[in-house]
Amino acid sequence: MNIFTDHPKPKVKIGVLFLKRKRAGFVPEWGDHIEGLVRGQLKNSPFDVFIPEGKVVDGISMRQAMKVCEDKGCQVYIALQPTMSDGRMAPVLAQHSRAPVVFWATPEKQEGSMISACSLVGAHTFTATLAQTGHPFEFVYGMPGEAQTVRDFSNAVYRAYAYSLIRNGSAGLVGYHAPGFIDMHVDPASMKANLHTELFHISMHEFIDSIHAVSDEAAKADLKKMKQLGLLCEDDISEADLLLSSKYYLCMKEMMDTLPLNALSVRDWPELSSTQWPYLAMARLSSEGYAVACEGDTDGALSCLLGYAVGCGACYLSDWLEHDEHHITLWHGGAAPFQMCQGLDSKVPPKIARHFNNRNPAVVDATLKSGMPITLFRLWHLNGKYLFTAIEGETVEPKRHLKGTNGTGCFDSVDINDYFIRMVKAGFPHHPVIAEGHVKKHLYALMENLGIECKD
């Protein structure tokens, strides 16, 4: 993966269940044709696909097939009825899936007078049953292989995966929020009650000891790898500075991989910044798909996790620096993912630099790409419940150069002055998250399954 051009995507393993009938019905040949087309689309999908052997025709065979899928490490189940199956399998399917089941209904044969499949009727029956019993699900309707069906299916799988990641996940917090940033205070009780996510706390002393425990040999090997990225570097950044940044990177990566943590927030100032900022390490990690956040912003890290898990790629945790009627200055200290920034051959290539404020290393000065469709979004808590918002826009050329990460978002369809006041009154913290692409509808569909209120 080229981290300057390619966004990271989660690796999702799906278990595909073709729900059959004990006796023949409708037009079996059409059902076989549809199943063949489905298999063809799945073969070219970005997912690791497993299809259990044997016919799934009732609750017993359903449980057996799902047990095999579980043993194979499947994270999301796909349920298809090429011809209508037995609706009594619906509660069994929901009961044994940790993630929302993706139901894929397919069209009728558009020839002859015979009812060929009733696939949509079957999927409708299953999903209405699940809705009435409180089970979340995803729904796709379309002919296999068509472009819209491919997009809808991928989005549904990623949303189901994101749901399972949040519902069964762990968020790490190093230290606390940055001094005075009470709007980013983490509430483990609200997090558990609303998201079913557990908070794992790490003290600053533990974290600093873990950084120093990274061997010089490992840091040197990582620094050699990092230099191959070709990043420019200010002349007064020393080899020792870069080695410490590699230790930050290796320490946070190992924490997330081994504890394991789905998201990680770190209180970087004043304890760490008095020696070195971890922003270069965070920029590298976020570019690789790790959900990391500075200043102890745990909900911000979870927001980045949501963006990555639903297939949006690496996300940028920004400050809301200033705004006018339709523009927001999307600035922060220097930890944006490289994919969202202007490239090495641009007029303002990303550069390893010193922090604008105390002049300590190591941050990445970079400018967001212009003309990039974006979604600004955020997950946060207020009075014991979680809220979510999103707006869509496009990046434009900034009016002036700024140290750190610099960018301007244009939101032509949004009155930013009005939106800002409404969001602040709802407790929206000062860190919006930016994803590439227009994905508001996609994210809101996930929030609906999670039971999170969306505010426009």
C-alpha cells in the first residue's frame, strides 16, 4: 500500500449463507443462476469469503453452518435467498450473530408469467421479524455484479463490521485529556452503556516506560523503513529525534496490536511535548489505519475508528480553527494521514518539522489536498448519551499557509455559523474528524443500528 495515495481498508472475513428450501419451489433454475452470479461478485470483492458446505434449510442446519463460519473466523454473516426460504430461520440467524446480518435480496426473472424467486419477499419477512424483535441488520437489494449492487453490498458489510468493532471493542487512554480540554473528558460509564465499548486506562508513567523499553535496534530498523517514505525533514531535526519518534511509533503500534486496542488516545502535552511530540508517529499510524488521537480525545479516536471501519480509510482529527458562512479552517498540530495531504511532488509537500508552539520535534507540516470531497463528522457524549453529526463538503485552497496541518473545507449547502452554534449547544467537542468522500448517509445508517441520535 502506498500511504501517500492509497487508503487502508479493514480486512473483513464474511460467512455467506445461501438459505435453501427443503422442497423445490418457484423456479430452481433461476435460483441457481442467481447463486452463480452472487459467487462471481463475491470472488471479486475486497472481502475474505467463506461459504460453508451443505444446505441451510432449517434452524438445525443454520446453527451448524454458522458454527463452521465462526470456527473459520468469520466476522460478518451474509444471508441470501435465491428463492424464498423458511422464515423461521430468522431469529436463529440473529441470535447467533454478533454483528448485524447483511441480507441480500435479488430480483425476479423478468420473463414469463411464473413467480421465479420471491427473494425480496423472503428477505423482507426475515428483516421485519428482526426489526420487531430488536435485532439490527443491513439490507441490500440488487442484481449481482451491477455497479450499484457492488457498492451497496460493500457498504453494508463494512457497516456491519464497524458495528461489531464498536460493540465489542476496547478504547485505550494514555493519561487523561489535555489540560483544560474538559469537552473531551471520557466517561467510561456512558461509553459502556451506549457503545458497549470498554475503556482501558494506561498511566503516563507506564506509557513513557514502554517507550524507553523499545530497543535501539528496533528503533533503528523502523527509522530505516520510515526514511524510505521520502519525507522531507527540517535540517535541525536530528537522528536522535527521529529515533525517539520511531520508539513512539513502535510503542503505540505494539500496544494496539497486543492488548489489543481498537482505538487509542494519548495525552501528549505537557508531559510528552516537553521532550518530543508524538505527531509524526501518529501520522504514520493513522495512515496505516490505526485509530489514534492526540490530547486524550478518546471519543475522537473512536470517531476515527468508525470512519476506518466503515471503509472510509484513514481519518484526520482536526481543530475547528475558524470559520465563515460556508468555510472551516481545518488545522491541527501536525498528525494528519498522508493520504489526505498534498504529495511529495507538490509545492507544499509533507515535511517532518518542529511544533509551531514550543519548537520541539516531531510533527508533520502538511496541507490537505484541494478539490477533495470530504465528510466532517464526530461522535461524542452529553448527559450520559452519545450523539453524532456529519456534513459534506470539499476542500479548497487555503487562503494562507499555516504551520502544522493546514486545510480549508467548503460546505456550500450548510450555514456554518448556524451549524456551529447548534452543535456547540449540543456539546460538540472542538475536534471534528475528516474523512475523504461523501459518506454522511453511510455513517448515519451505522448510527441507526447503533442507536445513536444524529444531529443536523
